[in-house]
Amino acid sequence: MILKSLFLFFISCVLILGLTANSNITQASVTTNDLHLPLTPKYSSDRTKKVTHVLVHFISNAGKNPNEPYNVNSIYNIFLDYGFSTHYMIGRSGEIYKLVDEERVAFHAGKGSLSRFSGYKNNLNDYSIGIELLAIGTRNEMMSMISSQAYDSVSSSDIGYTDAQYRSLNRLLDGILNRHPLVKRNKNHILGHEEYAPGRKPDPGKLFAWARVDFTQKHYVREGDTLWEIAQKYGVTIDSIALLNTIDPNKYLQIGQKLIIPATYKVLSGDTLWEIAKKYGVSIETLTNLNNLNPKDFLQVGQRLKIPSGTTTYRVKSGDTLWRIAQKYHVSIDTIVKVNHLDPNAYLQIGQNLLIPQ
């Protein structure tokens, strides 16, 4: 009887550990559709370097079929025919396809260089994970790939990116950064193909909204944590954490509580406001307002700048009010006011752009 009880206890522990492990896997991954490329040297190779970067691209079959540019089978055949590859592909409805395992090197970056990573010239494949989004850029960006006639045949709804793609990209990045801690959640480590190969590659292009990419940090409260200590750790203010998480800064935190930490950028030697604004897809005015800066001031190396991240841009229309916009996006009026440095009593202007936290 004692042996039986011990056996049942052992089995219960194994089941609990198994369930816990599966739960952790679920939290750190997303559902993907298997679209693996052949496991041959033509499409991938063994990875010997640590992953430090993510490279974002666009792809379509608009050149051959502008009326159906996102047929997945046709795009898969492009990879087969041309001998290049990627780790993931995100469809128009947000579906995620896996083509190459992260443990292998995919051939997506080609020739290029990064000014802050001198050892990565022409070999970023070895250090990166590639993500292709099914999308079509501007006319100028596409002219090296398709004819003017073909571009004019593409439906306007097929130009640019979808909300579902941004959501899936952010979920995918969460998992990648969890598995590869050397990939930092900033624009020096998560970048577009055009930044690695300027003049050669235009993707993801001007229509891709980097401000929709989530560069915020996630912090899970541990025993002894305080908002002051967390704010110091990430170089942000207590008020900014409280605002983003809609919590009372004077109340105790709960162990295991998830806090979203505002996105920040640490200024490096040679950085300018113009370059940082361009990296993150925001205006210089947005950066200066958010950080209470004078646009003529010099940046200091090590200075931390708040970055509007994971936001969408809303253009004010006739009849709009802050209350209606807040209701539409399920955020508070106070949040919109503070993020955009608005006077809550002033009228909105038609055509005015507002940043809306997601």
C-alpha cells in the first residue's frame, strides 16, 4: 500500500512538471504553420554563431501575378527557384509560417553592413533571424522588381501592411527575444533589410510603421521589487510605468505581476535626433515633445530617450473628440493627452495626428 502511494505521488509530480513545462512553452511561442523548405545546403546551414539580430523584409508575387500577389504556394516556389530563404513569413491575416528552424542559418540578408557591428559585413545571416511579411511597397520601391503596368494592376488594399501583421510580428518577436537574449529590444538589433543593404534593398520600406513595433520591455515582479527600483533599472520614471500599466504608484506590487516598461533608447556616440527618429519611424517633433527636449540641443552619450512604441497613428476627422477616440481604441483620455502632450480643454484640429498606445 505504501509503495502504491509513493508510486502515485511520483506519477503526480511528473505530470505536474510536464504541465508546467508545456505551459512555459506555450507562453514563449506562437502558433506557426509548417512550410519548411528542404533541409539542404541550398536553403539553410548549421548555425554556429549566437543570434543577435532580427531582419524584417517584405515579399510578394506581384511581378508575376499582380491580381493575386500573396498566394502562399507561389511565394514558396520563389524561395525554391531562387535559392534564398527565411525563418518566418507573416501573411495578410496575421498567419505565421515557419520555413527554416531558428537553430539553422537562413539565407535572407545577402551583402551589406552595419555601422555599429563592424564584424557583420556580408555575414548577417550567421547572426540573425529573418522575417518576411507579405506586402508590397511604394511604386518607387517596387520598380526594380515589377513593371509599372503590374504595379498599377495591384489592388490598393494589397499595398502596405495590415493590422493583423503588426500584431503577429509583435507576438513573434516576443518569442524570439525570449529564446535569444542577445537580441536587444531596440532598433540597433531589430531592423529592416534596407538598413543593412541601403541602395540595394528597399524593404520593408516607407509604408512599414516602425512605431507599430513593440519595443517596450516586460518585467515580472519578484519578491522585494518596488516601482522605484524597477524604474531605476530600466532608466524610466515611476509615473511612466504607472501610466502605461494603469496602476496606482502608491500601492504595493504583486509577485508575478506583469509590468510593461516604456520603450527607451540609449544614445550612442554619433547619434542625432534625426537618425533616432528615422530609425523608429516617428517625427523629430514627437521625440522632442515626449522627452521635453529642445531640438537644437546636443544629445549626450548614455542619455535615455523615451520612444513611442507599439502605437498606431490616428488622423483627426471632422466631429472627432478625445472621448470618441479614447472609446474607439479602449484607452483613457488621460493616456492620449499625456502621450501627445495635449491640452485636454483645447479643440482637436482636423488632420492632426495622434499617437494611440496599443
